[in-house]
Amino acid sequence: MDELKQAAGRKSSFLQTLAAVLWSFFGVRKGQDHDRDMASLNPVHVIITGVMAGVLFVVTLVVLVRVILG
């Protein structure tokens, strides 16, 4: 339980979290960058950013399809 509290207390910038999430969507990441992210990113922020990025991706695809077909 202490590990979870410690992980949730990590400080990282929004841009660092966003970059890590976008690289994971792309599927390409160096091992050392992944290890650095795992040590510095707050898992709660990663989950929230991932959900928001996923929703934005789906909405973008729906809008793009409607523009092309409309």
C-alpha cells in the first residue's frame, strides 16, 4: 500500500505525461525512456490523460468520417 501512495505522489509535468501517453499510442518507445517514465510519472495522471487522449482520438475519427461522407 505504501508503494501505491508513493507512486501517486510523484511529481511530473502535464507535458511529460502527455508525451508518454502519445508515445504509447504510437507504440514506439526506447527502453530507457520507458523506465524513466515509470519512475517519474504519476499513474493516476497517466490513466486520466490516456482516457482523455482516447476519447479525443475517437471523436476526431468520427468527425473526419462525417466530413468525408457529408
